[in-house]
Amino acid sequence: MGALDGLTVVDLTSMVSGPVAAMMLADQGARVIKVEPLAGEQMRHIGSKFNGLTPAFFSCNRGKESIALDLKSDEGKRILLELADRADVFIQNFRPGAIERMGFGEDTLRATNKSLIYVSISGFGEHGPYADKRVYDPVVQALSGATDIQADRSTGEPNMFRIIIADKVTSLTAAQAISSALYAREKTGEGQHIRLSMLDTMLSFFWPEAMQGMTYADFEFDTRKSGGAMDLVYQTQDRHITAGAISDKEWAGMCRALDREDWIDDARFRTATDRFKNVAERKELTAIEVKKWSSHDILSRMEAEGVPCAPLLLREELLDHAQVNANTSVQRVNFEGFGEVRQPRPAAQFSKTPSAIAGPGPALGEHAEAILAELGYTPESIGQLVEHGKIRIEGRE
């Protein structure tokens, strides 16, 4: 049994920020009931489908149960309220004010479920000039300084992270916050409202090193100029690698690996402060030397000297990498209708309450009959809800 076994989560979120947070809770043993509109949430429709599901939807929603409701109807509203009344956690990521207009605000749900952990995820927070704006990951990247952090080191041209980093950092933050709120509830018996914005989570995520130039008000500096003119990506004779040396011991090891022991006592690089001060020159000279070697040879020499280093793997190479396989980092699970499905194993490994991939991504409304039966609905009444378009079960239209 997982750490969250026995807990019920009602997931009213869409896209990535909320769904991935709820998926992590499912991996850790929670029962997650995903409530969707009759057409299915947007991630069901982005990308090519296999067995009716897109890869992204599957990965964001594995292990969940699905029920599709018309939340504008009295019947749909009543079902959601009944689910929330039995839930431990309720997660929504509509724009501020929308959930209250729908009739499912915190006050409404807490009137009958005092211990509920109510989670609201937004793009920018509930106040301010951006509060009501529509949001996707690139917008948050633009406002959080991400594009400046990723700017081309030589031209200064801004760049985006090529992943939806703001959504996923928010997911991690939400899952951690929910766990803390559940722990607090164990001590007090009281539920609470967790509010978090994608903008706030990204600023917290970036701050330690990317915003260090603004940390001390009386000692500001341009962080962009402190990282050197190039990233720690080096071209060898056959492929790219990364290698870095921070301590004096690591630097000496790198110098020996490159057959440049003369750099060890070079005044430009003798201490960590010297190396930081002359970082651009150091990286440029290192790049020249690395390019003289094959990746196998230079990585072997660096590893022998205790220098942190690795090849830059293509995504397709991950499945065959020795360390990834030693960790069983990518699990291969056979699900009916899908064949072998590859998913990253839950990253947190518990010794007493193991996490696990609980099941595949659900078909739209796949679990509606079982969920409604638990609430006391008869097969006949469920059939009427389907017939009148108040719920949807894929394959029963």
C-alpha cells in the first residue's frame, strides 16, 4: 500500500499543472477521481492517439478514475458535490473566480466537509493586473525571467525552455503542499485552502542561483555576466559531453585529464575565486582541449580523475543507458490495449509504503458507473443520466 492509501482526491484540473500533481498522489496510493467535461479535458485532444489516448494525457493522468459530467446541469452539480463531500483533497485550476461562479467554491464545499484540503492553482495569483488573464506555460516563462535565463550566451537573444517547465514545477509544488496540509490535518483535524500560482512557483524555483544578483539589495550585480560566455557543453571528436570542476581538487583532475597540468598553478585559475572571475576564458580554453579527444577517451580520463562528467544523451539513448537501467528509472508496463507502455517510475522510493504506477490513463468516463454506484445510483438512473447527456461514458453514446 502506498503512503496515501485510503485518501480520495477529486481532480477537477486540466492540462498539466494540476493533473500531474494529482497523478503523483495516485502513484503514492491515493484514489484520484478525475472529473472532466463531456468532451473530455483539453489534453485528450493534443497529439496523436493510441488506443484512444494521447501519450501526454496518459502520462499526466495514469492511475486515475474518470467521470465526465455536465457541470452546468443540476444533476452534474449534485454528483460533483457528492464526490467532494467524501473527498480528502479537491484540486482545481480554473481562472480566479470561475470555480465560485460554477458553484464549487471553498465555502460551498467546506460547509459539508470541514476537513477538506482545497487546492487552487492559478497562472498569476488571485489579484493584480494579470489575475484574470488566460495563461499557458510560455507566458509564465516570459514573466518569470525564464527567457532571460535561457538567453543565448553570445547574442543575448531570449529563448524558451523547450518543455512546459512552469506547469511541471507547479505540479511538484502543489503535491508537496498537499502532503504538508494533510500532515497538518492529522495534528489539528482541520482542512485548509492552498493557493499557488505558476508565476510564484517559478520565481521560487529560479531564485537561488538564477536571481542571485538581486538577493542582496546593497550588493546587486548582473547575474547574466557571472556565468561565462558558454554553457558547460563541449564538443569532442565524436559527440558532445559535459564536464565541470568547482573545487580545487576537481580542477586539478580536469587539468591532468586534458594533459594541461600547467593550468593548475596558472594565476588565472589557481583558486575557485580566480576560476569564477575568469570563467569565460577558462571555458573557452577547456573547449579547445576537449575537442582534441574522443568522447570515450576523455570521459574515461575525467572519471579516473574524479571530474563530474557525462555524455549528452539523446532522448532515444535513455532506454539503453546503464545507469538508467540500473535504477529501473523507466518502467516498462504492459496494459491491456496499449501493449508495453514506458513510464518513469515514481521518483520518490519509500521503504515501507512503496509508490507504484496504479494503472493506465483512463478512457473518458471509464469509471463513471462504478463511481456513481458508490454514491447510491442504480443502473437505471445511470442509464438515464447517459441518455439525457448529463454524464458521458465513452463507447455508450
